[in-house]
Amino acid sequence: MSKVRRKLDTALKVQVVLEAIRGKRTITEIASEYGVHPNEITALRKIGQFEMERDWLQKKLNSFQLKRGKGL
């Protein structure tokens, strides 16, 4: 019989990604604690970093546009 794939809820994904980004523990340690494969953590971390960078750049762009718009 085949195994049923486990779906991770969003809260768990966020918690795992934040721990992986902090870098205080290894990916293997995090994977064993949460019962997630290390490759999945690596993939989630890449996505999480990309989204955080995108959000940061969007905030900077918005603040730049506001400053520039006020000076005109």
C-alpha cells in the first residue's frame, strides 16, 4: 500500500522557514523535529527568502515614490 502524502499547513511552513532562515540549527535538525524532508525545507526557505526580499523591495519602492511625489 502507498503512503498518503501529508500536507503542511501554512503556520507550520512559516515556522519551519523562519527557523531555517535564522540558521541557528541545521536543516537536518529542523527536519527531524517537524517530520519534514530536508529537501522540502530547502525549497520552502528559498521561496520564503524570495518573498521577503520582494516585500522589502516593494516597501522601499513605495516609500521612494511617496518621497519623490511630495517633492514635486
